[in-house]
Amino acid sequence: MPSQTVAELQAEADKAQRNLKAAQDAAAAEAKVKAEPRAPQVVISDLLEAIVMRLGNRPELKLLLTELKAAAHIEEPAPAAHA
């Protein structure tokens, strides 16, 4: 009889997927920072966007962030194509 249930194995797999995604995101962010210097307002915009997402992607905060980006003339990056 197996020592782990299917639910336990699925939970471990889900956790591993989340850890992998976090590591990939961190690596991509580090590569982006090293690739080219960015204007301070772009860095602040990215920081605020990360904070908004951490807080649960609240619509009122996204609206404020969109307004800030428009006022600072910061363009949204094109969505990345997934292979």
C-alpha cells in the first residue's frame, strides 16, 4: 500500500510548480534588470505593479496604476508569447 495518497502527491506537485514559477519569474526579473538600465519612473511603476498583484490584484489599485503609467507616459510591455 502506498504511503502517500493521490491528494498528497498532487499537493506536492502543485507546490513544486509554484516554486518553479517563482524561480522562473525571479530569474526573468533579474535578467531584465541586468539587460538595460531603466528610468526611475519605470522601476517605480514595476514595483507598484508587483505590490498591486501581491495585494490580490484589486481593481481600484490597478486603475490607479494605469492612471500613473498614463501620466508618466510608460507603455505597457507587449505580452510574451508562450511556446
